[in-house]
Amino acid sequence: MSDPDRETVIVDRGGSGAGAIIGVVVVVALLVILYLVFFNGDGSGGGTVDVDVPAVSVDVAPDGQ
């Protein structure tokens, strides 16, 4: 028996670019989420606050225990 003839067919499926658009949207969403997580989105950050607290003196007498 002889081998049957075989033919290779190459089909070019030129997509509409939907995969590329979805990829760009996912990357932009990840960048926005990372910005909100690491920079808190409002610029307040983790600074220090200077608070003036008046000194308090208390006279305490030991109760003998």
C-alpha cells in the first residue's frame, strides 16, 4: 500500500485585536490598584503629627499596701 497524499492548510485568522485590548485594560487596572494600595490615592501618606499636650502633675499618697 502506498501512503495517502497529505496536504497542509495554513489558515490565517486575523483577529480584531480584542485580545490586545483586553490585555491593555488588565494592565491599566493593575497599575491603578497598585497605585491605590501603595500610595493611598489621596497623598496623605504616613506623616507625623505634632500635638501639644499640657503637662499634668498628680499628687498621689501611698495607701500603705
